[in-house]
Amino acid sequence: MHREIHQWHSPHLDKNMEVAVYGHYGFALLMFPTAAADYLEYERFHVIDSLSRFINSGWVKVFSINSINNESWLNDHMHPRHKAIRHQQFNGYVTEEVIPFIHSKCGGRVQTITTGASFGALHAANTLFRRPDLIDGCIAMSGVYDLKEYTKGYWDEDVYFNSPIDYLPNLNDEGTLAHLRAKSHIHFVSGQGDHEMPSSSVDIGRILSSKGIPHEIDLWGHDVNHDWPWWRRMLPHYLGTKF
């Protein structure tokens, strides 16, 4: 499998940020880590191996980025307002640095799908909903789409506009809605076992239905828990059956 590691000093985050790239060709799959993990997490937990047939065949080119969750919502030593600011800086890094990088590595604008598990699923979905002009779909696994679950009671405008369960019901911009209604790859998947919250996917699906946005809510069995063996099955299942 072709593998490259890239890094640059991010002007949005004022730190070096790494990106792991797997494959030569195909549509772009942008991966967000879970919790406070890093850009090699999906490789360490063998998710990349589970996608090898799609990567090696040129079906997909994978871009796995670093997180700064431990510098924002997961950092108990920061003031909540500063956490919100850091979160917004990360959004700018993704849309204004990572997406242009993906285009440069793919020879131009290509279909770009976001994905992630757990906290990464929130980032994947939020990035799509905020910038459907740049992102073409998402595969969100085992996520909670209410940012308030991570803010410990803090609330401001930046929390609101990064919490899909809150801002989507009030989304009335026709341009944004037109972009989202044109998507054919909005997938929310969750188990119903230990530490999963399938109700979060059901809730986001209800909102998307009310807005006329096509999507799929896929709840796996009560034996499917919040863990890597299932995410290693979920992601290749979607790449193999939906793309």
C-alpha cells in the first residue's frame, strides 16, 4: 500500500500538523480521529488494513488528519471560551488547509467524503453540514451529534454553530440546503450495544428528514458495541456497498 506522511505549520492552529495519505487514486476519504487521538490512530487500530482492497485498487485515497481535541473540549485546564475558540481554529484548518491539500494531491477537486468514529463522527458530520460546498458526504460511525455532550454545560454561539443537533433544525439558508439535498452519501451508523448512543443518530435523521435532506440511518445489533472491531467492519461495508 502506498503511504505518505505530510506535515506543515498550520497558520490557523500555530503548530505543526501531520496528515497520513494512503493510496494513489480515487475519491478522497477524510478521516477524523476519535477523542484525543492522532493521525495514525486508524492505522494503529487496523482500520486502514480493512480498507486495503479499496485503497490498492485506486477506488479511494485516504487522508487521515490529526486532532486537537485535547487542546479544546477534552482539556479540563482550559476556560470553556478558549476551548470554543480552538475548536473554530480547527474548523479553519480543515476547510482552508486540509481540503486544498487534498485537492493538490488528487489533481483538483474530487469527491470528498468525511468519516470518523465516536468524537470523529461529530467532526465528520459537522464539517459536511457546515461546508456542503466542499464536502460531498459523510460516513459517521457511533457518534453523538450534540456538542453539548462535551462542553460540560458551557454554551455560546460557537458551541451552537458546531452542534448539529442544535443548528440544523434552524437551518433555512436555501443555498446550503440545496447543496445538502443534492448529496447521495450521508450515512449515520451506530451499534446498539455497550457505550453506543443510537438515539443520537435517530435524532439527527429525524431533523434531516424534516429538511428534505437524503440520508441513511443504519442501526446495527444490540451486540455491536463502541469499539474498534465494529468500526473495522462498518467502514469497509459502506465503501463496498454504497460507493
